[in-house]
Amino acid sequence: MTEQILKTHNLSKAFGGVCAVKDFNMEINAGRIRGIIGPNGAGKTTIFNLLSRIYKEDEGTIEFAGQDVTSKSQIEVARMGLSRTFQNTRLFVGLNVLDNVKVALDHDGKYSLFSALFKLPFRNKQERMIKEKAMSCLELLNLDEFAKLSPSNLSYGYQRRVEIARALANDPKVLMLDEPAAGLNPEETSMLMDFIKDIQAKYPNLAILVIEHRMELIMNLCDHIYVQDSGLTIAEGTPAEIQSNPKVLAAYLGEEE
Amino acid sequence: MSAYQTGLIVQISITIMTVVAVFAMTGLAGMFSLGQAAYMAVGAYVTFVLSRFLDIPYPITGIISILISILLSWIIAVPTLKLRRDYFALITVGFSQMILALVLLFEDFTRGSIGFSKIPRMDNLLLVSLVGLALIIFWIRNLKYSRFGRMCIALKNDEIAARSFGIDVYHLKIKIYVLASAIASFAGILMALRNRVITPDSFGWAQSAEMQIFLFFGGTNSLTGAILSAGGLKLLPEFVRDVTLFGVSMQEYRTIIYAILIIIVINFRPQGILGEKEINFKWLKNLYRRFKQSILKKNESYD
Ligand SMILES: Nc1ncnc2c1ncn2[C@@H]1O[C@H](COP(=O)(O)OP(=O)(O)OP(=O)(O)O)[C@@H](O)[C@H]1O
Ligand SMILES: [Mg+2]
């Protein structure tokens, strides 16, 4: 359980003159939940975009599953088991909930375009396996009753859950959630936090990284929190340490009150 | 069946084929191309020019022409599918103009704008067209409901999100574009066999635009919508052939009619007539059930 799965060293990224992330150091072990908090524009999403290789870093290194991944592409790290959600819901329109989950398994599908076009028996067998796997993921997270629905017919809270289920379908090593509670009402938010805890129980080897800008939300979810402000890590530690850190209170909590 | 009717059925089959191919490319994978008619030109010209000048039977040169289309579309796709979508659409227009320019340049072989005529008669053209159409619909339907179809819909929605699920967006798009272009070139061969003459102006970008119009009219997310709208809209001018307006047959106003229809659809039903619906057995059964229920209800109210 103490296996280190993801680690960054002095990760930095600037846009034009603006320093979005500066010398970011983090690490996370399998089976753990860590949080990144910070006000708007602190650079949280940029960190995820660097980790998932949507952006190329200016400086620093990223080590994932024992490999340096700085030269790898977004597709490669995704296939290595680095999974993420986005700040705004990105369920695929035109596919029902089950098919949305299947998409996460499809790059790894074994049948060729040829057997797809001719609907060969091998294709049917593989499709059945993909369906079973996607269905069992939905069942595990108690979302199977929505399988045939179009995502747009679900409430925002359930759309988020389906998105997270989809990100989990391919058994990733790391799950990164970018403000999963954004746009949810208080009730939906607390249900979603329970949902994430439930995931930790059901996927014991999964490392989860959560972005949030409301500190109180992830206080009893995470083991360890990084506090970002204007690209810099101004504090890190256990939730209790963060809550009593004067720097955090000044720079972050202070402005919210 | 009269020659006119056979010719019409073949023509409509060809149109549906090309629109079904465009459905795979634009409807599923979100690649908006205005150059698919150019691949029809490649199919038609390569098949019959080679056949005549090298004295090879046209079924063989037909296969060669499809292979050349595959190669050409691959060459076009490799550099351009890395670009933004709007650049891709522009380049396909340029490509189709280039193909037509080549047809005029090699006038000695293609007869330029006079048209390449004396194409051999094919006795079972109707059968070949219908079987070809059935096969192509079968393929694209299977494509839609396969892992490739799902990945296409995903990347059409959002390429970055698709990549975050390990989908190789670039190579998938190349595959689908090449497939659609191969189908278009097959349709081009059939069109030459039907018309018995090939002229460059039947493969202009307006022809490609017509395919897109038919697709958008039926609904970009519905294969059956694409089929019905292609068949229906192609047939429509035939009904108004004898109606004249300002001394000209209504058929000549085809493009204007299409333009008006598409403006109406885009404004009042932007997802197309069928939207995301597919007309299949289940859909028909539901319709039948609803129909029965409404009749039962009516009877009840009479009691
Ligand atoms: N693609 C980009 N191009 C230019 N600037 C960018 C880009 N992405 C982010 N930035 C800038 O980097 C800074 C950090 O943005 P980021 O989205 O990472 O913040 P965040 O912490 O996720 O904020 P929020 O809570 O609003 O989501 C901002 O100043 C933003 O304007
Ligand atoms: Mg953000």
C-alpha cells in the first residue's frame, strides 16, 4: 500500500508572462486520497493538464508508475492508467450512459475495423465482454439503473457520478477529479463526497487526487492537502495542519470570509 | 421497368451511398469535408481512362481506381487531419478543385470539359448498385454500433476528452476518412456506368456540398435519417420535372430548393429531421403499439 505511484519534481508552467504553476512538488501513494485546493486561477487545473500531458511543462519532471512520463503523450499516459475528469462535465452527447462508459474501454478493444464492418463472430464476443465490463463498473457504483438513459436526462449530480464511473472503467492507477462538486447543490455535493469515499473503499489500490476550491469540502476526505495560490504551493500537510496554518488563513480563507 | 426508372433507381442508390459515407465521416467522426465528389471523379476517370488506354477490363481498373483513392485520401489525411477542423474543410475544397484541374490538364486522356464518353454498357448495373448499396449500409450501420463508432462519436464531441480515454484520435480519423473516400470512388464508377459519360462538372464542390446538405437535413446523428433524406431529396426534383416556373422546369431550381430546405431545417430543427433517432424494428414496433393504443382509446370513448 505504500507504493508511490505519482510524483512531480519542480513542475512549472507559464502562459505568456503569467506563471500558472511554479516549482510544484507532490507525491501520492496507491490507495490514498490527496487534495489540491486554492482560489480561482491558482493553477490547479493547469497541474492536472500537465500531469495528463495536455500541456507540456516548461520545467520539472513527472514520474508515474515508476517511469518518467515527461516525454509521453496524453494518449500514452492515459493508457498507462492515469485517468481524469474535467472541471465541466464532458459526457459524450449521442451515447447513452453505458456507451459512455464503454468508450473508456474501447481503445483497448481487440477486434479490428474489418471485423466491425462485417460484424464477425469475434467482434460480437468482444463486444459482449466490453459490455459486461462496463456494466459491472456501473453496478459496482450503483449506477446500473441509468445504463440505457441519455446523460442529458440525468441530474447534474448523477452526471458527475457517471463521469467518474467512466474514468474508473479501465481500472486506472490514478484518478484525478477536477472540482467534482462544481455546480452541485449542497445536498448533491455531500452525496458526491460520500460517493468518492465509497470509491476508495471499492478500489483499494487506486490513488485519488481531488481539486477543490472550497476547503471545507475535502477536509474529511483527504489524507494530505496541497494549498496553491498564484501558482505557488503556500502550504501542505494534513487537513488539521492546513486549517491552522496562518499563511493559508491569510491568503485563502481570509479572502473568502 | 423502363430505362428511365432503372436509371433513377441507380442514381438514387449512388446518392444514398455517398451520403452514407459522408455520415460515417461527418456524422460519426465530425470531419466536415467538401471534397468527397473528387473521389467520385477519381473512381470514374481512373477506371475508364485506364481501361481504354491500357485495354484492361474495367472491373479490374475499377479496383485499381479504388486503391488509388485509398492512397490519395491517405496522403491528404496524414498532414491535414492534424490541423484544426476548419482548415481540414478548406483543404478538402482545394483538393477537389485540384482533381478537376488535373482532369482538364490531361485533356488528351480525359477529353476535358467535353466529357469522356462511350463508356461500356453494364447489363446488371441495377443489381450491382443495389447490392453495393445494401453492403455499404450494412457496413456503416455496423461501424456505428462498434467500438470504432463509439470512439468516433466521442472524438466528435471532444477530442481532448477522447484522448484522455486513450483514444488515438488522429489515426482513427484517418481510417474513417479513407473508408469514406473509398466508398465515394466506388459510387463514382457506378455513376459513370449509369451516365455513360463523365464530365468534370458533375464532380464539383457543389456536388460534395449536396451530400452534406442531405446529411444535415436527415440529421447528422442518424444513419436512417441520412438514407431517407438522401433518397427523398434526390427524388423530389423528379416529381416537379413537368412543373415550370418562368419557362424553366422546376428541376433546374434544385439547388435553390435544397438551400431553402436546409435553411428551414437549420432554423427550426437544427439536429435534422430525425435528430438522433434511428428508424429500426424496435422504433416501428413502438409506433405500431402507440397507433393501436390510440385506436383503442378512440373506441373506448365511443362506448
Ligand atoms: N491554455 C491557457 N492559456 C493561457 N493561460 C492559461 C491557460 N490555462 C490556464 N491559464 C492561466 O493560468 C492560470 C491558472 O489557471 P487554472 O485554470 O489552472 O486555474 P484553477 O486553479 O484551475 O482555477 P479555477 O478554480 O478557476 O478552475 C490562470 O491565470 C489562467 O488564466
Ligand atoms: Mg480549474
